[in-house]
Amino acid sequence: MELKMEELIKQAYGAVFEEALIKEIAEVSTLVEFEEGDKLIDIGEYIRRMPLLLTGAIKILREDRDEGDLLLYFLEKGDTCAMTLACCMGDTRSEIRAIAENSGSLAMIPVNKMEEWLGKYKSWRNFVFTSYNKRLSEMLNAVDNLAFMKMDERLLNYLNEKAKVNNSDIINNTHQEIAYELNTSRVVVSRLLKAFENEGKIKLNRNNIVLLNK
Amino acid sequence: MELKMEELIKQAYGAVFEEALIKEIAEVSTLVEFEEGDKLIDIGEYIRRMPLLLTGAIKILREDRDEGDLLLYFLEKGDTCAMTLACCMGDTRSEIRAIAENSGSLAMIPVNKMEEWLGKYKSWRNFVFTSYNKRLSEMLNAVDNLAFMKMDERLLNYLNEKAKVNNSDIINNTHQEIAYELNTSRVVVSRLLKAFENEGKIKLNRNNIVLLNK
DNA sequence: ATGGCAGTGTAACTTTTGTTACTGCACAGC
DNA sequence: GCTGTGCAGTAACAAAAGTTACACTGCCAT
């Protein structure tokens, strides 16, 4: 088990962490495996352990005041969630919801260790800063989408992102689910998708959408 | 000059930094004074020194692809720009524009010092993390505004924010300027402002808007 | 096979936002 | 005083997005 853990960490983080740090992580962290749709973090929760994503993908959502969500971005192998990081360090509640996009695994690290390593390992410090920067960058991207793009372009971006993180040109979602993550209505999504199909960009089936001519 | 510098820093950061660190900052940093409207950072620029805001307020803007901007948030006394921080550390170009909202002053710190202090001062490390967290939080707020609010609510928020950072219920901006920062058109802003006036929320004058009954 | 249901297609309408165009007003500079 | 210019008010229209309503179609369970 410990050995398998070390292997998993090396596969996702071998390029960023030094050998000694990987060993330490393997020692103190616990492995969490998850399935598609699992709710990993919810809004308002306290977070006591920092997650390092080993395999799979996670979607990060922001909640509407009345109802509905909004997809902010995806996390993939080698990512951590800076929002979570913020919560750990600041001892505050989570501002976002994290849901497994597909199955995968996490290494969970106790908060005290992550602070200790900040002093001890330069590679860890770099990683933490890089994570923050990536997340700020993703947030800027989310803002750009919302502020400067119309729904058709947002939807197209969404489909492409989804295809990328799932490594497949077939998107297994209902129009309702897509509408939910873009914070719009099912009718609008159906309408735009149908237009895309007429333009030859996609093929619509029941419960799935196929991206064409990439 | 050096003494004045130390005083200024103490006024803005006395509660967060230890004495020795404040002394070091005063030694190595240069003072920059700015006036309303000064462009402090532009998109695409490299940033070689980290700014600590001592007095005044700065607005942070994101640029539209074709034209126009969008106000992301304001910085005030005791803030630093995590975006800038990201650029310093990552040695990348600025993703945002920073413009003085009113007159004020900055302490500019060489990048190598800010890295050195990360190891040396716990209070500095805390400050850097807190800054990142604050900025992520502001970005979430910007996303909420864009995703979940209609223009009337966004405009009202804008007016209140503006009043807060300028410490005055009188907003000295043209409708055109407001439209620019909300990434909409002048006509829309005029329309909504007129409606607010009819509701008794504001009083419209030439070149300024007065917030009523707070 | 039949009934129920989730998922999708689509029409018709409303609301919100953006656009164009024109008017009038205040003030600065002559 | 006149005039140009920047700012604000408003109408009329267009585009985008949201809403309501209903029809159709596979598919599952009985």
C-alpha cells in the first residue's frame, strides 16, 4: 500500500517534487479513491487536509444565490485546489464545491505538514505558489468567459474543455446538466446545440454529444 | 526620507509585519507616489518589483478582446496585488491593468528580497498567503457579479464600492466611464441610473452621482 | 404492449441588454 | 454674446437570453 502510494505520487508529481519530499508525502498522506459524481468538498465545509490530485479530474463549482451552479474550472493530475489551500491556511470555510468529473484518486495531506514543508522544501514552496498562480489564472479565464463571451461561445468552450479532461470527443451529459454548469436554461442549451449541429460542428444523440472535425 | 518611509510602512503594515521586517522594507524599497488616473501596470508588462500599497486606492482591470475593460476589484491600504506577485515569482507578463483610483503611494520591493523574506519572516509568509487568498476571494466575487447578477445590481454594487474606496458618497464619474468599467454601453448605464434616481436611491448631476439614504 | 418518464425539439412570447440616432443642456473659449 | 464640445436623456429598434408550454421519441418496468 505504502509502496503503491509512492508510485502514484511519483507518477503525478515526480517532475516537481524532490525524492525526499515524495517519500514524506507517501508516509503521512492517505489515499482517497473517488467515482464520477462524488461530492469531494461542499460549500461551507471546513477543510483539514490538503488534497493532491493523483489521477482523474475534478470540477470546481460556484453556487448561485437562489439556485444552480457555475463551473469555474477543472483540476487534473498534478493539480491541487488553491481554494482548498486557502481554507487550510486561513482556517475558513470552503467557498466552492468540488465534484469528481470522473473516477480517480487523491493524496490527502495533514495541514501541519504542508506548513512544515513550506520551510523545508523549496520544491514544495514553488508548487504552492505555482498552484495559486494557476488558480488565479483559471479564475481570470472564468471572468473572461462570463464578461466577454456570448452563450454560444461559452458553450463551445465548455464542450471542448469537457472533451479534454475526459480524453474523449463524446460528451455524456444531458442538456439539462450542461445548462446547470453554465448557469443557463435547458432550452437555451438545446437551441444552441441544435444550431451547432446544423453548422456541422457536433452530432447530437440521446444522452451524448459527439464533437466533429477538430 | 528613509524615516518618512518607515513611518508610512508602519501606518499601513504595522499590524502585520514585525519591527525588523518593516526596517528592512524601508531600507530596500523605493517610494512611488501616484495621482488619480496614473497607469501603474499595463497588460503584457514584466514586473520586476513588488508593490505594497501604502495610501490611496488602485483599480485592477481586465481587458476585453476587442475593446473595453472590466473592473475586477480595488486595492486599498495594506493590500498588494497577488497578480503582480504571480508575475514576479513566475517571471511572466502581467495579465491585468492597474490604474490609480485616487492619489496615493507605493513601496516597491525588489523581487529577490521578497523571496528571501519568505524563508526569513513568518509574518511575511503569512502576508503573502493572505494576499493570495484575498485576491482569489475578490475574483470569486467578480465571478458572482458577472454570473448571477443583472446589470442593475452590478451597477449598484459598483457605485457602493466606488463610494467606499473614495470615502465619499459623491461619485465623480461620467456615465461613459462607468459603462467602460462594467463592460456595457453608456446608454444602458444612463437608463439604469435614471431608474435609480426615480426610486430615490441616487441623485444625478452633471459629472457626478450622489448616493442617498445609505 | 402499454404506461410512464426522462430527454429532446421547437414555437411563441417576455425580459434584458445592446445599438443607433437624435435632442437639449452646461460650460469653456472665443 | 456666440459656438463648439462633452455629457446626459430618451425613443425606437435589434439581438440575446430566459420562460412557458407542448409535442415527440426512445426506453424501462410492469
